[in-house]
Amino acid sequence: MNVFTDLWTIKMSDWQRGLIVAILTTPFTIVYDSVSTGSLVFDWKKILAAAIAGGVGYILKNLLTGTNGNFLTNK
């Protein structure tokens, strides 16, 4: 089974994996902000922005890699 999509395409599983990446980036944002400020304060706008950036970054990576995981080619 090939887990990579064709170049310039996105499968439903890519969207699901992107959502998982977005969810997993959120704890890193909370921990980083807590360490930086020295207190456990939640900046929800910053957390949401980091989660969206992580998910969109994953989707863009899949959009730009081909069937064998090569960047900008299906070879």
C-alpha cells in the first residue's frame, strides 16, 4: 500500500493526518508559552494559530510530494 498521494493531489487520509498534526502541535504551543512566560497562561489565539499552521503545513507537504515521497515529482 502506497501511503503517498500523487503530486498536486490530496486524499482524505491526508486531511485526517493534517488534523492529527494540528491537534498534536497544540500541547507544544502551551508548553512553550508556559516556559517562556513562567506561568501557565493560555493564549488561545496563539494556540489556534499554531495548530492551523501545523495542519496546513502538513497538507502543503503532501500536496508537493509525489507517489514515492519525492519533492515535486512522481518518479
